[in-house]
Amino acid sequence: MTESKAEANGGIDYEIDIEHGKPLPSGDIDYGQITFYRNKSPNGLEPQLAKDDGTYLRLAVQKDAYTKATDGTPKCCDRCELRDTTLRLGTPVWYSFDMRAEEGFPIVDARFICAQIKAPYYGGAGGSPLFALRIDRGRYVATLEHLYEPADVSYFDGIEQSRYITRYGADWCFGSVRAFDHHIFGNSPADCQELQARALFAAGTRDLPPHLQDEFQSCTTGVVVERHNPLPDDISKWWRFKLCVAATEVKDADGVVQLLVADPADGKEILIATAYGEFGHAGYDPPAADGQDVDEKHQYFKIGPYRDKLKIWGDRAAAIHVRNLKRGSWAAGAELRAAAVIKARMSETL
């Protein structure tokens, strides 16, 4: 594995200088330990430095804005993402950034992912993001993905019976978390790429928009979520988001995720939610059906628009503004994760 820029610079901490991005011949823009990849950004406008209201980067996607991308699944999505350097899966780390949606942001029945953490199980497949901060019909929503394997399922009378997943009841998930079950269990290892369930981590004070009500029709016990405060309702105001992650490099062991939000004007952090679950592991044995080697250093963070290529977005640009991008070591995460593992082992012996 090539040594990451973060390690080459002496650690995992960084603070991005958005004012001095270095354009490269490939069309990429290097911001030090975060990079905009031109060929991975279908219909992504080049990041624009603005100073009309402080200094920030405008990250935007728009129909037919860039049609030459051959990577980044250009047939099905639009992207304008900044991607950071990789870390070993299980590294306790926090990511912090200020963000707001641009005035006139399109209000549609579709997801618009603003920031995410990818923790692929091996280098050949990214899977869905461990964490995603989204805008859905003008509202902030945060989701998590937990591991969900064929070993967690039994088959009886033509029915798949999961140890985690049940159907969503009449407006409740008793003792579990509302979820979207989008796993794939095929007949061969090559078909088993997704192997995840998406859990609702946090939302605002309003009800979920109708398209999410229809999508999240399952409940899962694969994660435990402790909700403390709602996400902000005003997406056009500056908010500081801090995401703390301590996944696990040990398969079948719980990790921990926390989300905090602050008003940059006073910097006072408010804990939104904490979650425990199997958010990451070091790889399969054998590591992959496609012959990929186990690669433990592939957890990474992305910020910037990702959306499905849908007509309801129309022709207007959809943009977010970002600033104060930082990453640091989360010492408390290692302690919380260790406590979660001990608690899980004690419950298994009861």
C-alpha cells in the first residue's frame, strides 16, 4: 500500500488550506491532504473559491456540467467531491467542517449526500458509506451502514429470516432502529458485494420526507443509536459538523460513531447522536472473490455533492459551501469502543 500523505506529514491530523489549491495537468486540484479528482466527478463543476461572505469553497453539480468523466459511475450519478487520504480501518478519528446549502437549493424527493466516510472491507469494493450526511427534500438526515452477512440469515420455507432485520411496524421500531435493507445475498461470493443495512442515525425536528418514509421500511438491531438532539432545520445557515468515528479492524466487534453540531459563531458543540455497531472490519477470508488483496488502509472521508442522476433535479445547479476542513485523532473513541466491546462480551455470557 502506498504511504498516505497524512502519514508522510507525521500523523493523521490536518487542516486544509482551501485558498491555495494546486491545479494539476489531469484537471485534479490538490489541497494537500484532500483532492478534487476531475475524472471522478461527472457533472461536477470545478470547486470555486469564494470570498463574498468569508472564505469558502463552492462545491456544485449541475446537469451536463461535465460529461467527460469515465470514473465515478457517470451513468447513474453526479459528483463534486473532495476526497482525503486513507487511514487504517479502525483508526479513531474525527472530521470537522463548516457547511451550508446555497440559497435556492433544489427541494426534491431525492437524496443529496454532502459528506461521507467510506470504510470498504477490502480495496476492490467501496460499498455504501459507513456514515452519510444528506439533504433530503431540504432537510438534513444522517445515516449509518452496518455489516450484514449471509451468516446472519437463515432460510426457511422460502423466507429469509435475519437476526437483525424486521419489517417496520406502525410508526415504530421497538428496541431497534429504523432502516433501509438494501443488502445483496447472491449464490456466489462475487454477488455478495453490498452486505450492508442502512440505519437512520439522526434527523431534524420535522418528520421524514415521504420518499424516506417509503424507503426506510425495515428495523434493525444491528446498531444501537442514542439520539440526544435533532439536526439543524436551517440548511442555508452555516453549521459546524464534527463526525467522530472509531470503527473496528476486528471482524464481528462493535465500533462507535458520534455526530456533533455547533454554531460557528460561538463554537459550542451539541451532541446529536451516538451509535454502536459493526461498522467496519479488515476483510473477508478469502479477502475477495475478484482476487483483491486485503488492504487495511482504506478508510477515507469525502465532502461534496453526490446525487443520483434524476430528472427531478432539473437544470439548476445544486451547491453547498464548505470551509474549515479538519481531521484529528479521537482518543476518546478508542475508550468508547473498548467499553462497547467489553459490554457486548458480557451480554453474550449472560
